[in-house]
Amino acid sequence: MATQIKTFPARERVFVFSGRSATGYVVQTVAFTAEVAVVPPPATYGIEDITAGAVQVSIVHGFNDSSYGFIVLPTWGTTTVWQMSTDANQVDFLFSTPAPSGGQIYWEGLADMPSATVTAGSTSYAITHSANDATKPIFVTPSWNTTVWDYVPSRTADTATVYFSTPAPVGNGTIRWKTAT
């Protein structure tokens, strides 16, 4: 993901409304002699297209903070994803199975996420959320060794069913999840 910079050309005058007095707004006229570049803040989530046959991806996030945690969800159900490395502006993930044609990975910088108990032996869990959008990515971290995937046709505006390659363990499993914001 590349950072996009919007550049505005220099203008002769810009009016700055800096306060309000009893008679109206206080106005200052400022002359610009150079271009102004506006750099948007880094995204907190994204979708990366994965090259067919790839077994790793590097996501450039631009957070300028190596302490961020990440959660990812591939669109193909035959792989395990794990984080290989991270630095202040990039995170690298590996896949146990090469990406198919059209493969994607949903990712988000970690924040507080809800948790849910998955009954022992279950191979799926229906997450209920309030996103009101069936296309929003759902990010999931399980408490047991399993591959987790999302199946888009199983979605509604307020639910997403996630699937597990290994059933939830005896004593139940836990998932932490979050919809993209």
C-alpha cells in the first residue's frame, strides 16, 4: 500500500478564520509562496492482492511504530498464515500454501477486540456484528492451532461465518475478532 500525497498549488492568498468576536469572525490573510503537501494518516486496515503462487507478503503500513500488532485473514482456506517479521513501517507474513489466482489477504493493525467462546468440536462460528455491511473484512485470532477462513457467500450485513480446519479443542476454544472500522 503506497502512501498517497495530495499536493495543492501555491495561491496568492488564503483566508484563515481563527476565532469569533462579538462583531464576527477574526480573519487573517496569509500569503503562500510554495506548494503545500497534505499527507494523509496511514490506513489501519487494508486488502492486499497476493500474486498467484506467492508464499509470503510484505505489507507496508506506514504506522511508524514497530509495536503495532496485526491480524490477517486469507481468502483461500487451505493455508496457515503467520507473522515472520515487523518493523516501524512494514510487516511480513508467510503462508503454508501458495496463494491461488485472485488470492487476497485482509489485514488490520490490532486494537481491542471482542472475544467469543467456540464450543468444543465446532468447525465454524457465526460472528454477529453491527457493521451493516457484508463486504467488511472480519479479522479473527483463534486460541488453538487451526487455519481460519471466511466464506463470503455465508455473510449477511450483520453476520460473518468463519471456519476452522481443526475443530475447537476439548474445554472450548476462544476467538478474538473485529470488523474493519
